Amino acid sequence: LGTMLRTANMAPGSVLALGWGRTIRMILEAGLPSVPGVLVVPATGGMMQHQAHFQINEFARIAAEQMGGTAYFVHAPVLPSAESRSSFLADPAIAQAVGLWDRIDVAVVGVGLPHAQVAPDSTFATPGEQRIVDCAGDVVRHYIDRFGNPIDWEGAERLIAVSPGQLRRARLCIGVATGEAKAGAIVAAARATLINALVTDATTARAIQDTMAAG
């Protein structure tokens, strides 16, 4: 990832959006390259979870500190109530951070497991998720089938998260994911053009090749 970021031609004022997850946390623990003046913003609102890999505002703070940039925070839940969503987005600080999503240069996001592999009581589960069928995985809670087609789900309209269109407009959208179980989800994310680069390991890469060969 460091090499990708160093060659991404980011400059002062460039926008880096970060997702959440264990792999992204490990990347931050290894350290990011210096890009003075970069603007770092979470790719979603926060989650009411205590585990370290869900602390997306903290990820933005750490990344900005490592790179020599400025962190912006989204102090709003990723899935607010329908009534409160507009109030959160009307807050000037949140609006400023969310406004950066329209000019993302580089995004670094996780790729979620297929829906069938997410337990009903998982921290990734959502109230409407039990009605999602044929789901191959997700990127920033945008669910897709194995062909990369979007899957609607109850609550999607309430998300406070970077949109698929905003991800696609980024010059570089790097998916970070490991594990053979994620091969199908990674292929689906690429087919959906939600990611255009990947950081993974050799075992997962071979599983991706097998998945693509199988159609």
C-alpha cells in the first residue's frame, strides 16, 4: 500500500478517504508514507462498536498524523434514523468532512464477506440484512452480487457513507482484504468498479484467480 500511495501523485490538498476493518488497522500499524498536506477523511460515519478495527475517525487521525496531513471527522453514525440523518448532515463540521467525498483522490477500503458468511448477530449485520439475497460482499456497506450488480437493502437510504459514484470518481480506490473466503467478494467489488486496485496476500490472490477462472 505504501508504494501505491507514494506513486499516486498526491499533493497538499489531495483527499484520502479511509474505510474500516482489521486489515486497514494493520496497515496503519505498519505506517503510511509521508504526504504533507493531505486531507484524510473517514469513508463512513461511525459505528457503535468498541473493537479497535471499527474506530474509523481514529483511523483518520492516525493516518493524518503519519502522513503529515489534516484529519477530518464524521461525528455521525453510519446508519442513523431517517429522522436524524438530515440533522447530522446539516452540522457544519460534518458537512465539511462529507463534502470532501466529492473530491476523493485516493480511497482505501475494506471488502466485506459474503452475506451468507455474516452471522445474524455480527457487528456488520443491519436490521434489513436478513432480506439480502445473492449477496457476494460489500464495499462500505454497498452490497453487490457476484456479477457486481448493486443489491438494495432496507436502510440503504439512511447510510452516511461515501457513495458508489464517489468511489468510482476517485483516481485510485484500493481494496484491502485477505482470506480465501473473501475471493468472491473481491472479484465482485472489482466487477462493480468499486475498487480499481488491491492489496492482498499470495493465498488470497490465488483464490481470486480460481474464482475468476470458474466464472
